[in-house]
Amino acid sequence: IAQPQQIADVWPAALATYLGKQVQLASSHITAHHPNHEEAAALALASDAAVLVREDLYEDRRNNPVDYTRTVWPGDTTRLMVSSSPR
């Protein structure tokens, strides 16, 4: 996972395959703010633009954290669809 490569599966499935155990999304938060210097540089944005930030925490069946993912998108070109599925 530390090597850059394309992942064919959705992230939770790829993570479960890599770890060899079931994982579940424990929490997910989406916020918006002006980009910090690193975010603005990486996304080629002005400092007064908006970014959307999604932070996800995945746990194993024993509620041990196994992954934390933070994703940043330009706010003016991103549309998020958030849905929940029964556990």
C-alpha cells in the first residue's frame, strides 16, 4: 500500500484484502475551508479558494483503528454524493 500504484477495488475492499480481515468505516467527516499553503500549492489554487476535506477512519472487527485517510479536493469543481448502507 505504501507503493504508488492504481487500486482496482474501492478502498475498503482493497484495505480488507491487504490486511486479510474485515474493515468498517468508523467515522467520516467532510469540512470546507480555505486551503493552507500545501493544499493550495498541490491543487494549484488561490489562497482564497475553497477546498473540501474528507477524513475517514476505518476499524477492524475489534474496533482497532487500521486506516486514516484524508482527501482534499478543490471545492469549486467537486461534487460529493454521500450515502449510507446498512451494516
